[in-house]
Amino acid sequence: MTQTTVPQTPFALISGSGSWGVDFPAGVGEPGISVVERGLAFDTPHGRIENFSVFRIAGSETVDGRERLVLNVFAHGWRPGVLDHGSFLQTFWVLREAGVRKIIAESTCGSLNRAVRPRDLVISADIIDFTQTRLTLLPDRFTYLCTGAQMFCPAIGEALKRAALALWPSNGRVYGRDDGLIMGITLGPRFETPAEARWLQRSDCDVVGQSAGPEVFLAREIGACYASSSYVVNWVDGIREQTWELDGIHEELKLPASRLVLQAMKRVTFDDACGCTTYRKPRPQQYHETAEGGTPR
């Protein structure tokens, strides 16, 4: 069904490949989680987007005396069988209209670091977006300067790490934000070549993914905190010899990956103590739009 009114909540969860195949969140078995609405779709200025739901978390800290509601979009907003990068704009238009301020995303990734193994969980400290996509969302986009410092929220990252340390299987290691791992972003959907893997390595990337780059920068644009949980399904081709275990690893880890983001969402506090909002600054009046549609630095 198409909704004309976007549900209002400061909390959002972007579900990705880490939980594919799970009846999320009802089938995860996490206590206190109940689905309010499913199958929501919205018409946005960037096109129609589907696969939204709303779920309730009982017993968590309330906001303005109300129970905690979470707006959830599946598969980063991609339609089944279609990798449409315009879905990032559509998704974040909805999140902005909902008043979202705290975002958790989950996904899978490939390892570029021989010490970071398949089945390890990575909560990234920083990001290099090699796509450099021009995903500008806000109509008043020239009102703000969105700096690149502290792209991943330390408070949400800590909530993810605490949940992961309690839940993650013992055959995988948990890398928190304090471990300093860097995620590289490529456009996808294809995987990287060995030459590309070596290039990414030389750029100090430890893992590579395809969705966190647009999402984290759009989160900064709408003034929201963002952190990502991503588990490793393979070494990128050329990093080391491997057997193809992607499907088996996904089957092993989709439920603990789903549970940890739900548990982390229970712990996320609704305040600005993390400091993320200080990196979205009002643009000085002398800045102006150039003839090419950009802005001087």
C-alpha cells in the first residue's frame, strides 16, 4: 500500500544483506519486538519506494513519553532483483520526513585485510567512498556544510559492539569502532578484481562494501547519526586463496546479525552527546551556488 503520511519517529534501521532471508523483525526471536505496520510504500520527489515497516520496542527508553518506534526499510530500499542506486535518495527523503535522528544499518562486506576473516563482524571507524556519487538530497542543500569528520557515530557504534560481544558466534571476531577499520565503497553490484583489491588495500581500506557510502553521507545531510554493522562473507579476490563460502556464512550469521542490530537499537539513546550534529554546520552567507551547480570549497 502507498502511504501519503510518513510515520514519525527519530529511530530508523536500514536492513541489508546481513539479514536477507529472515522474517525481520518478527522471526528473529528478540524479546520486546512487535510489528506495527508492514508493506509501507511512499511516493517521493525521487520516485516511489517500497519495503518499509514500523516496529515497536517494548521496555526501551521512551521519547517524549512514547514507546520506541523504529522505521525499517529492507534491502537498503532496493526493489527485489533491481539494484537501483536512486533508492538511497528515496530512502533518505522518507527518513528525513519521518524526523529520523538515529540510524543503524546492517550489511555484509568483503575483506581486504588478511587478518580480518570471513565470519568476523566489522563496525567501521571511517570510510572512503570511491564512487564519489553526487547524492545530494535536501532542497536547501546549500544551507549546510557537511564536514567529513566522525562519519560513524561513536555512541551507536558502542551500542552495536556491546550487543555483538554478547551475541556473536565464537568462530568470528568482533571489530569495534575503536579498532580503526576503514570501509571502502564501490558501486557494485559486481565484486572487485584482484587489481582493484590491491588498489583498495594501498588506500588503507580493510573491508569493502557497496551501501554504507551513500547512506552515511546522506545521514549527515539530514542531521542524523549513523553507524553500520557488517559481517565478512569473503576475502576479496586476490587477497588470499579461499573456498567460496558466502552462502553458508550468510546462513550461519543472518540470525545473530539481525538480533544484534535489534539489541543495539534498544540501547541507542536519544541525545546529542556523541557530537555528530556539530559536523553539520550552517553555510556562511558568502557561499553561493556556482554556474555548474556546485559550491566553492
